[in-house]
Amino acid sequence: MALKKTFSADGKKCKVVFTVKKDAAQGAKTISIAGDFNSWSSTETPLKKAKDGSFSVELELDAGKEYQFRYLLDGSRWDNDWEADKYIPAPFSSTDNSVVVCVEAKKDAPAKKAAAEKKPAAKKPAAAKKACAKKSK
């Protein structure tokens, strides 16, 4: 299982590809995902089966939030994502829910720093230079 996240240029949306690999699917014929993003519907968001036996679906979610979810295999068995960002105890059972965190990592601003370093120092007017020179004598 795996989560792949891509953020929009404006940082407001997060596309997440949810993937259940062949070995994790354990021979399942169908897999769907239920979570905060689809009101925990077990049928609304099916994953598509690939030729390699894995299943996946891409969802566009609001960035800046966390979403709990679980996979439903063959309509009868619930499973978590083995590579989820974290896990939270489920409120209605003795299991955990997987969580995808749609928060973009903070980027350092080396470009801004480099641009500031390239700017030439502000030049003092000639009159100010002469005044400084007279004081130092």
C-alpha cells in the first residue's frame, strides 16, 4: 500500500493516489476506500485494478487537513494502509483508522535569501560620504 501526494501550485489542493499493492490485496476482486472525504461510503470510491494486480484511485482533497480512511476488500474485510502517514483509534471499534496528512512540508526560502545576497548594497549619497570622511579626520 502506498500514498503519493502532489500539491497544486497555489497549495490549496492535494491530489492523493491511494494504492493497494498486489500482495496487500491478497487476491481481492474489488477494493474501495471509505473515509472522511466521502462520508465513509463503502461504495462511492472504488479503486481500479491494474494489470499488475494492484488497485489505485486518485482523489483531489483540500490541502491543510488530515483525512481518516480505510480500505474495504471484497465488500467484507476492512484493512488499513500499511504506509499511512499515521493512525488514529477508530471511534466506533477497537481498531485504528489510517490517516493521510495533506499538509505540504515547509520549504526553506533559499531563492529569496540568494536574491537578497545578490542585491548590491545601497549606496550612500556623495554628500553623506564627504560628511563621514570629515568626521573620521
